[in-house]
Amino acid sequence: MALRWYSTVVESTDHRALARWWGEALGWEAAYASDLEVVLVPPWAAEFSGSLPFHRVPPGMVFVPVEHGKSGKNRLHWDFAPHSSDDRDAEIQRLVDLGARIIDVGEPAEATWTVLADPDGNEFCVLSARDQ
């Protein structure tokens, strides 16, 4: 028996705004929204709704409200990669134009990834382009 990765929960002082930002950044859709949470899922999840076995359903992202701001570096972060047919630098610029910031967390000069922070300061990486 194995667990299913059901979702990643992100706390925010403005959970609706941050969910909208990540929805735009990833091209994901809000499956549910309330004062207590906003759930984002990949658009292809609806295509397979009910037809995939429980353990094969893709995870979502859940944004929940909190009253405190982020403090300190995340101990867990997302890694995203563009396809080799995509322009990685253009994708990073698109994220910056949406409101992300490029940040320095002490990565080595030869790093093949770029560290960014979303509008709430949550760190994530854009990796080198790849095919898989």
C-alpha cells in the first residue's frame, strides 16, 4: 500500500490572491474556492475525473488563510522545469512579470536552476529545460 500525494498546502495572508497567482503561473484552474481555502488542480485532472484509480490522480495545491506573514526560508520548495522546446529565460521573465522575484539563497555560481519567490515570498526553482 502506498499513500497518494493529495495536495500541497500553502498558507497566505491573502490566500485567494496567491491562488490566482499560482493558477496563472502554472496554467492550473480553481476547482474550489471559499473563505477557508482555494484548491487548484491541473486542467487535465478534469479530463480523467473518475476514470483514474485513486493512487494515480494528480495532486493539487491548496491555499489557506493565515494571519501571520512568512518568516524565514522554506524548508520545502517546488522545482519546475520548462520543456526543452521552451525558452527558459522567457519563462522566468514571465514569472517575474507576474510578480515573482529572483532571489539568492546561496546557490553555487554554476547552478543550473534559478531561485525565485512568489508574491508571498515562498521560494521555488526554475530548473534547466528538459525533455522528461
